[in-house]
Amino acid sequence: GKRILVESVTERDEAGIVLVGSISNAVEDAINEGINEGVNEGVNEGVKSELVKIVKILNESPGIKANGIAEKIEKSRATTERYIKILKRIKIIEFKGVPKTGGYHLVEDFKGKLAL
């Protein structure tokens, strides 16, 4: 298939840790693959950097709930749910457990791509 190149999201966290680079690249690749499969629902640069943030949060706090994510990225619950939906569709995150006590986790396959 035709590769859709998306500008890289360069973002440093508080400590300026370069680990972010590998997360950005992995998210980037997954988004590009997803876009090729028609998931391109408004994934612009702004959205992409939020998706990268969510992946970082899940990497640091596996099992976090949607409202916890919303709090950390300082977005509304509805916006956060939209981002979660995109990440689930491109198989980066999954929900494990029952609705009351479960939470979101990075998909094992995707974790492998992070080379953490």
C-alpha cells in the first residue's frame, strides 16, 4: 500500500527524556498503518501529540481508567474517549477487566515495537 508520511511529533517530557522519541515513532507507525486502513478520522498533528501523551501515560500507569487519562492530559472526558477509540482501533491500547474495575493497557504487540 501507499505509505502516508506524517510529520514526526517531536515532544520532550519534563526530563527531556529521549525515550519519547521511540514512543512517538511507534505511535506514528501505528497511526500510519491505521490511516492506510481508513482510520484517518481527524488525526491531525494536535491529536497525534495527545495520542503520544496517552501512550506515555499507559506506559507509566498500566490499568488507568479513562477519567484518569482525561485528568492527566487535561481534556474533557468526551475528547479523551475519542482519542481512546482511535488508539483502540489502531490496536495500540486495549481495555482489560470488567467496566467497573478494569482499565486501559498497551497492547503487547505494540509494546514490542517500543523497544523499552
